[in-house]
Amino acid sequence: MGKSITIMDKEYKDWILDLSQRYRRSQIKAAVKVNMEKLLFNWQLGRDIVEMHVEERWGEKVITQLSKDLRLALPGVEGLSRSNIYYCKNFYLLYSQDSEIVQQVIGQLEGKTNASTSEIVHQLEGQFADNIFVQQVVGLFQIPWGHHCTIIDKVKGDRKKALFFVRKTIEEGWSRGVLETWIATDLYNREGKAITNFHNTLPEPMSDLASEITKDPYNFAFAGIRGKYNERLLKDALLKNITDFLLELGTGFSYVGKEYRLQIGETENFIDLLFFHIPLNCYVVIEVKIDKFTPGDLGQLGTYVVACNHILKQSHHNPTIGLLVCKSKDNLLAQYALESSNQPIGISEFELEKLYPTKVEGMIPTIEELEDKLNDRLSSEEKENPSEDDKQ
């Protein structure tokens, strides 16, 4: 065996680096293309089952037989289990509403399988630039099948909610585990829900983007607080779990400091929590209140926002925004208070844990009811839950 050699020539090293990068890019493109074709096949399978009225024609057990026959015809191919075929059917049913538009988009995707996904997406986005729904449909074919199975399980037929999580998965690059977490925390009903005056105090399109980064309520259950607490204990708990805190705030927040000192004239002031939002290119001042919102809370926060603009903000930064997170609020009072402020501020609530009603007599199921529920679940389990291999 010949001795290995070491080539120190820079051109040779650059060539090796270029080859390795080209290979990785080709692998990514291949994986994306395979995923799109798999999703198209699943869509077509679901469409056939619905439009051919397969179950009505050949009986309820036909899906079981279909699974067996497809496995015989396509040995070694994954995703042909009975449960996964039901996912294909539900995939089609969930997104085939407004079918004329959907079928037009799907038809173009089916006719361009030799092109790259990015090329197809670019062409369709250009063709339907003003149609948000069309762009959302195109997005269906950019996330893995396992993510779709999770969404189908959790959204219970709510197409708008499903498309919201498809879009967020694409934008944020969520893994399936992260997707499940955000669905469980009801992100769909919390994101962008803070009461703000951004449209009156910020230029377009920053006002819309700033609204989107808010949530109401914020889920601070990760802080682990169960007993009595004060503002310092809560803020300490939030920063002790800074990774979870940043995850709850959302993508783009960069932590600057706690009790951040600002010298305003001859007075020392301390901001509860100071962040910088990279996509918005601005500072975000967060004040946490453990009591119910009062209009007086806005005076302090507004002062800090103005101070940040004078002391911290640089010429290339956008205006600082403020976020007041309180235990509870009267929404109408909060709206009126914000109308009186000329600083961009949002008001949200926070939750430390989900509260469930105390069990009372008559709410606890009997043994017979539990047995009936278990039997119903077992009989439908195969239909509703694919194997992990199918979800890959």
C-alpha cells in the first residue's frame, strides 16, 4: 500500500473544500426533492381515496387490504401502513378546502417534478404573489411528512391553524419536537395577540412585524414557581431558565441585561429586562408586573423607552419598543391607556401554570365509563397513530 501524501497547496485545499460543499448541497437538494415527491404521492393517494369513494365502494376494511396489496406491490417501501394511509386521506381532506385554488397549485407541482423545489416555489410565488393562501399551499410541500402527521393529529381539522404551524415550521426551522411543544402551548391563539399601539407609533412595515413578535399570554410555566412570589423572584426565575425564556419570547430576541442601569440626568434607573430584537433591529424594554395592569405602569415604561432611544439607540437602529407583561389586565382599560401614549408599547399577561377546574362530585368517571373509553381508543388507535417509521 502506498504512503499517503499531504498536499499543502492552497488551490488544492480550496478545491477539496469546494467539492465537499457541492456534495453537501447536492445531498440537501436530493433530500428536499425526495420529500416533495413523497408528499405529492401522499396527497395523490389521499385524493384517490376520497374522490374514488374507496371506502364506500369496497367497505370499511378496504384500507387494511390496500395496505397489504401496496406492500406486496412495493416491497421495502416505507409509509404504506394502514395508519399512514389514513394520514394521507386526512392530509388531503385538511387542505383540499377551496379545492379549485388548491388543485391548480397541486397541478403545477405535479407537472414540474423534474425541477427543484426552490425553483417551483419561486415560480409559484411569483405567479401568485398577492395570494397568501396559494403561498401557504406551496409551503405544504416544504416540511417533512412527520411534521404533517403531528399537525394533523393536533389541529383536529382546523385548516387555518394547520397552515399557521406549517408556515412557522418553515420560517423557524422547527424540529418535530419543537413543533409539538408550540402546538401544546397554544401558540396559534397567543402569537401577535398583545394589545399595542404600534400602528399609531411605528412606521410600516415595522408596526406589523412588531405586533407579530408579541404573545398574550406569555407562558412562564418553565420558571417553576408554585408558591408566593414577588417581582424579583419571578425575574430571577426567568433568567435562571434563560434558554426557555428566549424560546418563549420567540426567534430574534438577544438578551442584553437584567436591571439594566440607565443614568438619566442625576437619577439612576434600572430596566427590568432589556433585549435587542435582531430582525426588527431595535431594543425591546420589558417590564414585568406581578399585579393587575394600571395606567400608571405605562409612565415608567414609556420613560425607559425614550431613554433607550436617547442613550442606547444608534442612528441605524429602529425605534425602541416597550412590552409590559402583567399578571392580568382589563383589555379596554389597556387600550385606552395606550391611546394616550406616543411611545410604541404592548401589554400582555403571563401565566405561571395552566389551571384546571377542581374535580367535583359527578365529574369523576365510573369504572365502566373508563373501560368503554379505553376500548374505543384501542379500536381506533391504529387508524389514528402511524408507526415511527411511517413518520420519517
